[in-house]
Amino acid sequence: MIRMNRMFSGFIVAAVLAMQVWPLQASAAAGRYDQAVQEQAVKILTSKDKWKGITASTDDGIVTLEGSVKLYIDKVDAARKVSKINHADGVRNHIQVEGNVPDAELQSKISDKLSYDRIGYGIMFNALNLKVEEGVVTIGGDVRDYPSRDSAVAIVETTPGVKDVIDDINVLPTSNFDDDLRIRVARAIYGQSSMRKYAMVPEKPIRIIVDNGHVTLYGVVDSKMDRQLAETQARSVSGAFSVDNKLVIANQKQR
């Protein structure tokens, strides 16, 4: 029994020593490539003028980026590029974006850009929303496809004054049924002579969101009558399981 206890105690001591040694070995293995990783990071950052305000330091395979850039996309691109370096185990992105734009002004600028985005590519089938707090932009809503999502996010990332981006955009499921329903609902609404005026301003159409046969209408209309007519026409389309009318009347629009 005594011998077994001694053997058991020996196993415990060996296990404890192994637990202590393993992190040191892992750290040493990671740190072995620090100089090479550092050199590559510096090479990358000095290859573009947009990254000239960034510095890098490497410790145990982790690259820390500091400094400043003019646009948020420059911050994202720098971290993405550095993360692809061989033996770089991670990137701490502490880069700051230069400039301060008031939230209301920033939101207005981005909203205007998004209003014109994807014209000719089914803009009426996308509905986006924005929130800006201390330069951090949260973009959400529903879009028909990934190109629409990527285009919207790119607009936000390249707008001066944006400090960070939270992407809450929902890309709707691919569906031939929904695509057909979108077209038929659009024809039903814009086929009315009194509603064609909304198609004449391509950046501000009535937005038609279709998700598994359920239709939601977004946008701003001139009157209560137009709001009701749009809903009535949408409900008249066969295959529409439900219609949620979220159209806002212009003089009642909340800022």
C-alpha cells in the first residue's frame, strides 16, 4: 500500500511538472517565429501609404497593431493582411480611425449613399436601417442577396468618420418562389397609375421584402391612401401568405 501511494504521488508530481512545462514549451515554440513574423508585418505595413501610421509588435506569435488610419476599411484590411502571415497566431487590432464626425451627420451621409446603392440590381427588394453611436455604425435590415449585403457594408466601411462597424444585415434565403413573388408584388403595386410616382425616384422606392412567402413593405409614402393602396395590392397577389405594412406617411415620419 505504501509503495502504491508513493507511485501515485509520483504520478501527481509528474503531471504537475508537465502542466508547468507545457505552457513554457508552447510559448517558446510560438516565440521562435516572432522575428520572422515581425519582419513580414513591417514589410506589409510599409507597402501601402494608407498604413504608414501603423506600427506592429510581435510577442509569442501575436501581432499587435497600433497607430491610426484615415478610414475604417484601412484598419480592417491591415489586420486581415497581417493575419495571413505564416506562424502569426493572432492579431490585436488597436488601430484608431482619424477624424470625428457628429453622429447625426455621419448617419445622414451613409443613409444618402445607401439610398442610391444597387440601383438597377433590385434596390426595391432591400430594406436597410442604420444606427450611429460615437462613430460606431450598426447596419441592419434585410437584403435579397450577398452582393447587396457586401455593397452596403463596403459603403459604411469606406465612409470617413466611421470608427467601427457592426453588421446585422440579414441575407434572405435563396428561393425561386420568393423571387417570383417579389416581381409580382412589385408589378401589382407599381402597376397602379397613382403609385408610379414612387418608381420615378429610384433611390426611394417602396421596399418589398419577401421571406418564405411573407411580404413586408417598407418606405415612405405621401398619404394614408397610398399606404393603404400598396397594402391592398400586395394582398391581392396569390402566393403571399401574409403582408406586414410598415410604410410610413411622409408628414408623420419620425426622425
